[in-house]
Amino acid sequence: MRSTSIDPAQVREFMQRRWDLVAGEKTRYQARRFLAGGPAACLRAWIDLRWRFLQVHPEGSSERAREEDLAHHRALANTLRSVADGFLRA
């Protein structure tokens, strides 16, 4: 396993971002894509993502795999929250 160091300044900068602006920009981007390509563009993006997933996981996803994935994401989110809390207090 490769060890990486975390730069506290970068974590602080990341946590202090204007997430409302990021969310707004994502919404505008999605709206532009929809306006440019209509519902067919959204469907095409879904088909492309599904195709890529099946390349990586030809067996598909099982209920167990989805539960493990969710547990991993929750654990990672908790870890990131605890790290962020420590940096914000420092």
C-alpha cells in the first residue's frame, strides 16, 4: 500500500469551498447538456456509463456488492469528516 501525505492547507482549502456555487455550477452544466442534446443526450450518457460499468464488472452488481460499496462510502465519508473536523479546529 502506498503512503501519501496530506497537506493540511489543501484540506482546509477544499473544506472552505463555496459548495453552494459548486452545486449551482453542476446544475447549470447539466442544463446546458440537456438543452444542447435533449433527453437523448442524457440517455446516451447513461448508456455509456452502464457500458463502462459492465466492462469493469461483467458479472453485474449483486446486492452484496452494493451493500459493501455503500458501507465503504459511508466509512470513507466518516473518515473525511473526522479529518476535516480536526483540521478546522487546528
